[in-house]
Amino acid sequence: MIKITGAKVIVTCPGRNFVTLKIETDQGVYGLGDATLNGRELAVASYLTDHVIPCLIGRDAHRIEDIWQFLYRGAYWRRGPVTMSAIAAVDMALWDIKGKVAGLPLYQLLGGASRDGVMVYAHANGVSIEETLERAEHYIAQGYKAVRLQSGVPGLKSTYGVSKDKDRYEPADADIPSENLWSTEKYLRSVPALFEAGREKLGWDVHLLHDIHHRLTPIEAGRLGKDLEPYRPFWLEDATPAENQANFRLIRQHTTSPLAVGEVFNSIWDCKQLIEEQLIDYIRATVVHAGGITHLRRIAGLADLYNVRTGCHGATDLSPVCMGAALHFDLSVPNFGVQEYMHHTEETDAVFPHAYSYADGMLHPGEAPGLGVDIDEALAAKYPYRRAYLPVNRLEDGSMYNW
Ligand code: EZ4
Ligand code: CO
């Protein structure tokens, strides 16, 4: 038995907000978990501080599954991003503790490495196609084997994934949500040209990805998938919102372009029909937003039965603690596909020293015991929380739309 003696939530903003749970034990070993929910950070912080931490004190930190079930079944109110991010933070911290006690990196406790490294994809963004492809070449020169292409849409002032800062894209940019404009017609005309130019300039030895960010109806997504087939995209991400999982049947009927979805999912129930009917090829659920290592392994197990591979979300709002956890998961799980990787700012890396490292298109979680990610609390305290929202979208006639 290793007794939980204390736990606290650390909120810090080294360039963007992060919520981190730290669990302490009677043996001096502590564990960390990411609890960041972009634009809704303090809701998870309160859920943990006011409702979860009081129930953790005195429990055996080794009983990861039992504590997971206690927080899920025992809450009566199940699922949802706030609840599942809070449970995820506890789960990550407990796996971190178990790894440290064992003296082993987490991936060893998950069955060991199934591969040498974790293939990651970078974001190439630009206002024009030329700019996007220049960024893609920059990443390919650094060894990246997979690149996501996003480009400005002619006639629209702003586009998802594209910013003025070529190196970074941080969508949670305002203390009251900014309003963007969207036109499906303009967008649908622009993407095939991007991919045609992409294959011409970048060749065929690199995986090319694209994020639709929930902007299309199923039949529109079917048409875009068909238009992109000649350029063999690695995947089309979040083609349509997935509250209605059956929507993906219609897309599937019309295209063989591989489909990825799930960065906003928080439980296996969000994926069940998509996976069982083989309506997708990659599941993007994450350690932080889908209930931790314990629950994400269950999702991956279900996915493996149906030839669905993992493709964890890895934007900058997933903290280095989550990235560490994701890499141990990715390295060990048999049906790994790809991992998204947007590098954090130097300030963020300094607050969260970590053992994971990049080489030749791959990340590796490193050999430090547990997650291999720490937090410098004194430094974290120098960056107080700043309210920051994701944008909202309107159509050109003023109607609210999906961002
Ligand atoms: O909009 O992480 O694939 N990446 C994405 C991200 C998400 C943000 C939301 O918190 O879609 O840019
Ligand atoms: Co996305």
C-alpha cells in the first residue's frame, strides 16, 4: 500500500493555460496528471479540488483501476469532458506514481515497446498554398514523415489552422471569443488545389494529412474525400461533427480517403458505433480528454478488433504531461497509427521539464521512471491564469456555425 496523503491543482499560463494535478504519497513519491480543457480550464480545476481530491486522501495509490471505477461509476453523473478530464488527471498521476515506485518508464508497465519510436506529424500552415508548402518542406527537412497541410481560403479573412505566426498556431486567443467567418463553398474549392500542389512539390514519400475541423455535412465530406483520393491523403480529420455517429456511414459510402475523428470525444461510448461499423480508420481520443491511460487503452482495444488505429490529438493545449503519457501509450499499443505533435513554447518546456525527445520524424518517451515529465512549481507560479477562449464561427449570413 502506498497511501495518498495530499493532492493539489496547479494552474499556470506559460504562453497558454495548463491545469496540472499533483498527487502526493506517504512514501515521498508524487505523480502528475494533465487536466487542461481548453477554454474551460477552471471548471476542471474546481471539479478536482472541490469534488475529487477530498475522496482521494487515504486511498492506496496502487489501486488505479478501482479509483478509476470509483470516480466514474461512483459519481452517478457519468462522462462529459469536465468529468473525464478530471478522472484522466488522477489516472495519469497514479500511473506516474506506479512507474516511479517500480523504477520503470510507464511504457514498460503497459507491456513494453511495440515499436522503436512514435511517428509524429507536424503542422504546415500558410496564408497561401506556397507558404504552406514551404513550411511543409521545412519539416520534411527536419525528418518528419508526416505533415498536416492547412492553408488560407481565398475570400475568407481567417481560416482554422492558419495564423500570422508561421511557427505557432494558438487558437485560444481572446478573453471573449473572437468571431470568424466560414464559407463551405469557398473552402471546398480550395483544398484539392492545396493537395495537388502538395504532391507536385513534396512528392509521394511523405504522409499528407488535413483537418476539416467539423465544418462539413456528411455529403460534402464525401465529395471532398473523393476529390482528394488521387493525392492519397493519410487521413481527413473531423470531417463532420460526430455526436451522430451514423453520419459517417454517408461519408464512407462515397470515398476511400481514410477518416480520423475523436479529439473532442471523452468516452468509449462516443466511439462505439464508429469503430464497430468500421466507419473510421483512426481514433483521435486522447489521454487527457478520454479518461486517462486506463480508459484510452480500453478504446484502443476495441479499435484493434476493427482495424482502427490510434491517432492521438496533440495540439499545444495538451500539456507536456499529457504528451508524455500519450507517448508511453503510443509506444506500447499494438494498433498505433500516428501522433500529432505541435511543439510547445520554450516557457512551457521550462515549466514542464521532460524526458521525451524528437529524432528523425519520431518521438520517444525516454527512460525516466513513470511519465518522465515534471513541473517546476516556482516557475509555474510566475505565470498566472489568463482567461482565453477558442473562437466561434459564423456563416456569411450571420448564422452561428461549428468552429
Ligand atoms: O482546435 O486543440 O487537430 N488539432 C486541432 C486543434 C484544436 C484545439 C482545441 O483545443 O483541431 O487545433
Ligand atoms: Co483537429
